[in-house]
Amino acid sequence: MRLLARVGSLRAIVAVTVGFIALNMILVVLGNVTDYGTNEAFVQHVLAMDTTFGEGLKWRAITSPAVVTIVYVAIILWEAISAVLLTAGTIAYLRDKEDSARKFASAGLLMIVALFLGGFITIGGEWFAMWQSKDWNGISAALRMVTIAGFALILVHLNPRRATQ
């Protein structure tokens, strides 16, 4: 019974959730590095706005290959840092270091929200009109990441004493 109580505890639930989000981000980074060209093309098309239909917004387009590279590398680095923070948070949860775990997990999850809500949905989706593109539209994938990270942030910040009452 004690083992079941530990496995079903809020800390275990959060550790597993944060751990899988860390693994997801590690796989995202691995994919972006090992299949660099595919996702670089995504960034290039979003910034170039070459598959959007709103002609009045095309002045926002960025077509510089150097800027595309900088933006894409910055995204990969951001994702890698979030993966490291989430991994550190997971390890801290498993070692019963609640305060450190919460700080690492919160920082990593906030980075995911900032990237996908701020970067992909707000800047990519609205500023670069990504929502208009049938071919290069990452809004639904970004929304999925924001939802998962937001849910995990709520779990991370639940008071474990209140959750058991």
C-alpha cells in the first residue's frame, strides 16, 4: 500500500509528467539537429511569408538566409535549454528535492510556453501570418505544446498538502 501511495502521489505524477515533457523536448532537439534542413525550411517559409495570401502584410517578410539561420539556431538552443531544465527538474523530483524540482521544472515549462505561445502562435502565427499557410502552419502543434506545458505548470504549482486533503 505504501508503494501505491507513493506512485499515486502528486510528486510522482508531476515527476512523470515533467519527465515525459523533458523527453519530448530532447527528441524535438534531436530531430531539429539531425534533420536540420526540414525544419529550417519551415522557419524559412514562415519568415518569408511565401505561402500566405495577405498581400497587405508581406512587408513583414524576412528573406535573409542569415536571419533564418539565426532564428532557427536560437529556437534549437531554446528548446535544448528547456530540455536540460526539465531533465534537472525530473531528477530533482525523483530525489525528493521539491523546491529545486519546482524551480527547474517551472523554468523549463515557462520556456516552452514562451517559445510556442510567444514565438510560434503570436509571432509566427500573427506577425508572419502563418495561420494563412496551408503548407507551413505550425499553430496546432504549437497549441498542443502550450496546452501540455500549461497543464504541467499547474501540476507543478499545486500544493501537495492541499491536493491530499
